Amino acid sequence: MERKTEEWFDTWFDSPYYHILYKHRDEEEARMLLDNLVNHLHMAPKHKILDLACGKGRHSIYLNQLGLDVEGVDLSEQNITYAQRFGNDRLHFAKHDMREVYKREAFDFVVNIFTSFGYFASDKEHQKAIQAIGKSLKPGGTLIIDFLNVYKIRHQLEPETIIYSENIEFHIRRKIENEVIVKEISFWEKERTYRFEERVKALTRKQFQQFFEHAGMKCREILGDYEMNPFVKEQSDRMIFIVDKI
């Protein structure tokens, strides 16, 4: 897919500072989520898994270690180059834009976790991504989207924080602007100030369900946290959609 204009994630995700800022992400939490999803959805070695927006492949690698056949795709060429070092005959990686179909009717499960959706400028593009996912699933296949709970975020958004990592002081400012959750990241390094921005659409449960319906899929359940508890609108930390291709 050819894109004419640069999007915020084109530069930020390939920046070394992205990986410095987020190097302390909770591996134990990630593994708990994946273990629980595998058990909850009865994933088995016979199943083909697509890890959509896989980053450097840490979740793909762990799913593969659990015995699953996994393919990880990501828009960042640097991420994929790194992840390919860990590939094997049941673990593969490729650069790919989720708005395009990766492989038609090839996967039993598509996994998109840790808020790796909602990055595009228009809902038309988000719908296109969901439709592409639907076409990648086998009939009866399942999509898992782990997204932030926008209902809770609206009331508990932390406006400003400072994070220290590798001797860099990252200043983070957050706001909701035109139904987009904006995170402004600034820091001083190598005699200059750097500024980056993350923009995630504040997608609601209703919007997601409309995306699924238009793509020929149906939401089976919505979970509210990584322990697989049911979603409670004003309380849950996450919105985890379990969606079946009809």
C-alpha cells in the first residue's frame, strides 16, 4: 500500500528513543495476558496465529514458545528486521500495513494487543483495517483486539508525567483533542530538543462493534482486564474484544 503523506507512527516507531522510553514494559503482565488468552480461547498447536502490529516480536516469540504456529507483522521495518533473528519454521515475520489484507483466510486467530489499533487519521481507515483482518481469518476464525477503555480514560487521564530512562528525562503530556488521545513526548538529548507525538483515536465500544458488523464479524464477548474478567464500562482498565468471523 502506497501512502502519500507521513503519519506520526512512521518516524516515532522507528526512532531509537521509542524503544528507550518503553524498554521497561511489563513482560510478566504481557505473558499473563497471552497465557490467559490461550487458555480462554483454547488455542492449540494446530492453529495459525497472526500477531498484528507485533513490534519487535516479543509476543509472537512467546506464543511460539507455547507451541503455536505464529506469523508477526508490523509496519516498522526496523522492528521486523530485529524480530526475524528469532524466526523458525513455525515463527515468521514480515513488514505489513494492517489496512491491507496480509494472507486470505489463512489464520485461526488474529491477535492485536496492548493498544496497537486506533492510530489512523480517519474511521474509514480503521474500518478498512478491520475488513482486512476479517479477510485474513479463516471462516469461523477469531479476532482479539485489546484496547484501552476510553470511558475510564476520559475521567482518569494523567495530564503530565516524567519518565527517566537511559539518562534521558522524557516529559509526557496527555490530552483528549477532537476524540483523539494525544500524548506529546519531549526530551533533551545530544544538544537538542526532540518532540514526538502519539495519537490514538478514542474509539468506543459502539464504534468497534460497528466496524465488526460491517466486516462480517460478530463480537462474542468483551473482557475488561488481563485476568479475563467481564468488561464494566466505568471500571475496567481495558476493552478486550473477542470477535468471530461469521
